Amino acid sequence: MLTTELIKLNNLQLAGKLVSDELLLGIQTSQRSGIGTEFEQFRHYVPGDDPKRIDWKLFAKSNQYLVRESATESNQQIRFVLDQSGSMNYAENGISRLNYARILLASLAYLANRQGDQVSLYTLHDGAVQPVVPAGKQSVQKIIATLESITASGTWQSTATSFPEFSRKQSEMLVLASDFLQVDNEWVNLIQRVAGPRREIVIFQLLGDQELDFSLQGFYRFQDLETGRELEIEADAVRDTVRQRAAEYLNQLDEKLRIPHVRLIRVRLSDPIALVLKQFLLA
């Protein structure tokens, strides 16, 4: 189902269920799926695991130490983090970054719940990570209701954002949805602080086609969605510069996030959500 059709439903609960059902139908023959199925999966080896459980054939292909586990062992903590800064209001062809992120996280919440994982929701707003839905009974429904009411505004004012409660030793997955655009490496610094051997971090970087390709022609008035600052530009005159700087930034981000237990997934707002999640789960 196309993302535009999901948004037109104007029903996040239904959209999330439709995507999760479509995913389950498409991955039943898979040996691995990261969230929300009842099939065998893999996780990274951590000190204390029995070395006999390492899949050495998979190591030969991926050069990663992965431990095979069954669905009954997979009862981890899944923490969803939604960027609530003003740039999440960016939209193309009727699809806003915020709405895309809502459906993506709602779909993953349904999948994780079916697997029996604990799910919780955090938002990043005005430079602070705020817990909004704790893990517990009916947490999925509470997450859906909260996602529906969330708006985006403001800037990221702090470079010292952290998750102080993330010091426990429990195995967990941190799933972030954001444009991951930064001024002073604030995103990279945050990820580097919270990354660890028992914490898998998955980043969905949501970008528009024009942010990546910049194929506009003529004069445009651009507005910074976080500061409100406006700038008039002839697109043809700056196209090459914009493309070059965008490519440089994304390449640098890829390089900085090549750290253990961190996975960056770059997504276009034109990409079908179910396809994005299927590729993530089967990778």
C-alpha cells in the first residue's frame, strides 16, 4: 500500500496494522527478522554468550559474530524515539516527514508487540529526550494514541542530550526516526554516547527526493522550518552546490556512524513504508 494512501486513511491505528499485516505475509519464509515475528532470528554476540551458539557460516559471509536465538528468547526492550523538531514538518507530494515517521513507528510497534517485546516511546524536543509512553500493559495502544497527537516545532538547542536511564544491562533495541540533519554533530554525539554491545541502534533517516536530488527549476522562497528564516534562491544557480554539499554531508554521516551495533537506514518519503520495513527486517 502506498504511503499516500496510508496517510489518506487518517487513522494511524489502521495504517499501522495494515503495514504490519503486509509485512508478516511477506516474510514468513525468512530466517531472520529484526522485530515482531515468531520466527528464528539472530543478534550480535555479547560477552557471556556461549560461543557454540555463534553461526559460523553467517560469520564467513558477514564477518560478524551473530548468535542464533528463537522467538521465545527474544523478549527485549524496544525503545522508539521520534524527532519532534520543526524540520519534521517538511513535506513533499502530500507526505510530511512527521506523518511518515508516525506510520513507520506504529507499524514497528505492532510487530514488536506480536513478538512479545516490551515497547516504549520517547520524543526529542527542544534538545531533550522525553519519555512519553513507558513499557507496560497496553503500551502499543498508548504509543499509537500519542503518535497521533504529536506535533513538531522548535530547534535542537542542546548538544548534551543523553539517555541516562539507558545504563541497565538488559538487551534492547533503540529505533530512531528523524531527518538526522544536524549543525554541530549533535546526532552523531548522541549516538556515540548511547551505543553499546547490548544496545542495537537502528536509525531511519527520512529525507525528501528534493533534499537528495534537488531537481527544482526557477525561483523559490525557502524557509527554515526550525528557525523560520527565509531565503529566496534561483534553484538553477545553486543546484550543483546543493547537490555536492548534500552528498558530502551524507557521506560524512555514513562514515561517522560506522560503529558497532549501529545501523543507518536512509529512506525517501516516496518509498513505500512496507517495503522499507521489509528490507530492514530481512537484511
